Amino acid sequence: MKILIKNATIVNPNKVFKASILIEKDRIVSLAQRIRTKADKEIDAEGKYLFPGFIDMHAHFRAPGREDEEDIFTGACAAVRGGYTAVCCMPNTNPAIDNEARVRWLIEEAQKDDLIDLFPAGAITKERAGRELTEFVALKQAGALLVTDDGSAIKDPLILRRALEYSKMAKILVAEHCEEHALTQNGSLREGFISSKYGIAAIPAIAESLVVARDVELARYLNARIHLMHISTVRSIEIIKRAKKDGVKVTCETCPHYFSLTVDDAEAAGFSGNFKVNPPLGDKKDIEAVKKALRDGVIDCISTDHAPHSPAEKELPFEEAPFGFVGLETAFAVSYTNLVKSKILDLKNLAQKMAYNPARVLGLENRGKIAKNFKADLVIVDLNRQFKVTEKTFASKSKNSPFLGRELYGAIETTIHNGRIVYSAGADE
């Protein structure tokens, strides 16, 4: 099938320009000011922006074990509705994704509908118990691009050392959930004035930065790559900035809620479970530090940490509710509204953080920008269209979002994966 997209404003990580592109099968075969050829489908994208398909390094699809909250199909539907064409799903499932058979099963399930490319993250340790390493080589051969015990940090530094050493041989990325669990037990909210005011068990910012510092030093010592997940604090950013300056092979990500929401928003919402997340929402100094780190290139990627939960769980009292909320369908609009419209980033920077850099960190070739012979994973966006986030916004099984009721700019119009239209906003109307 041939698809011709005409008159689009193309957003690449290094350039924004107007052009048309021709897609044949799963590749971009032509990119020019004008393309005179017949196609099976033509899309006039005048006034719209064409981005490379977004790549999420960090999402939870809950399969196997909690398919009542999300499954592979609904997770993929949520992804394409948000402009994502590739997703890494985390291994903190039941059972954990700690062997090659489970990695293959997840990939095969996603391939049945072929809405996205699903890259399961394998667990670093068996059953995510922090004691015995999994078979990194087998996980990589099965299709995993990274290993992590996400939801838990590796407590034992010797285990993490062995994991980093093994990862160099297996050529697979180690990603860390940065949390010193001895400091976060039973905590629900960022430690500070508001947690004290309401007597809510708190999580100190240092619980994140302690593990960031340890992991950076291990990576430095071993000359190994490490990726640090959902970075949210001033001090963590300072440590990572210095490590990068020193040549440590560290990359990191943050999430839209860490540059758009603070602990004050949780208070204003009456401590709704939809505002409970781990790491917890920070204060205004944290949010400004995250924005600056995105602008300066200290933070490489924007990931979603898409975490579906049932209404019954999220309606529990704040301290009893589970951590996390859905994010695939709002991540681009939240990022565009809070970063680009406020002139923290420009459109090129946003394409870097949501497509190009994740592709480079994960080692995905021919993705993350729009160019001839690159994979035809694309998203058409109407940057001028404003919309209100409601439960109807979500294709996800779960609707637990702190952005419900908010007005955002940047509506996803069309998502193309492997040269096929897998989402069209018009089909929802």
C-alpha cells in the first residue's frame, strides 16, 4: 500500500520544514517539496505537523496477571491514540517477565494486531527478588532491549555490579528504578510542608538521589551504560549532570507529570488517588529543575510511566491507594502545552525527547526521525487544537489520570505504524 502525505510541516530532531512524503509498504521512499505520483491513500496535512512516531521507554501493560487493568491490545490502543508506535513494557507483572518465553509471548501477542512494536523489558533478577540475575543473553535474543526490576531498585550493590558487567557482554541496557526503600517505607507523598501539615507518611527527595549517586558511581567504575528512570528531583539532576560532564555512560528519563504537576496539585485535588505516583510529585524547585534539565540536554527522554489501576483501587484513601496513573494518551499534549507553548523547548527538542533520543538509547535503527528509507512510523498532530481531558479520552481500560478536566493543546490526528494507519481521530467522531 502507498500513502502520500502532502503539505505537512515535518518535525525532525534537527530541523522543521514543509514537505510531502511517500510511504510504500513499511518505509518512507520519498521526501520532497512536491511528489507527483498516485497513491492508494492521500492525506492533506496542510496546517498540521508530522512527527516521527513516539517511542515510550517506560510503560506498564499489566500482562500477565492484571488484565482487568490493562492488556496488550488495550495498551496498544492507548499508545497509538497518543502517537506512540513503539513501547517498552515493564516486567513487574505477575509472574514477572524474567525469562525468554515470557518476552516472546508478549511480542507475539502484540503482533496479532500489529498496532505498535512492543519491546518487553526483562527483569534484572529472577522474580524481581533482587538475588539472582536472569539470563540477559536469552532475554536479548528473545527481543528485550533493556532489563530492569522497575518498581524496585536493586538493593544489593554487588548484584547491580554483576548486572552491569553482564550487560556489557550481553549488549543490553540496564535501567534502574531509583529508590532507597529503607527511606520510603509506607510513604505516599513528597516529604515537606504539605506532608507535615496533613500528617501523611512521606517520601524524602534523597531516597531518589541516594540511589542515583550509587548507580552513577558503579557505572563510572565499570565503564558501563546505565539508564535512570523517572527522574524527579533537583539533586538527582545535579548528580547526573556532573556524571555526564565526566563522561559517565548515563542516560535518563523523566515523565510529563514531573514538569507539569507539584505536590500542591495533589493537595488542591483533595489528595485524590489519581495524584499518587512513585516517585511522588515534587515542589516548584523540582519542576523548574526538570524543565531546565530537559532544555539543557541533561534529561534525554520523556517517558510516560503509564500505570493503569482500577477505579476501586484509586478511590481508596490516599495512603492506601496504589502508585501511578495512565499517561500514554496525554503525554504529548501535556509536554507540548507545558514545554513548547511556554518556550522551554522547541518542536525539534520535543521530537528529540519523545522519538529520536529513545531510539538512540534503545539501539533502534532507522527510527526516531523522518527520512528516506526510515521506518514509516509517523504521527500527524494538530498543534492548534485544544481539547479537554475526560474519561472518554482514554482507550486504556483504566482512567486514572491527574489531568482529567484539564484543557490541553496538541491533538493526535493520525498514527501510522509500519506504513499502516493504526489510529485516526476521525474514526472516533
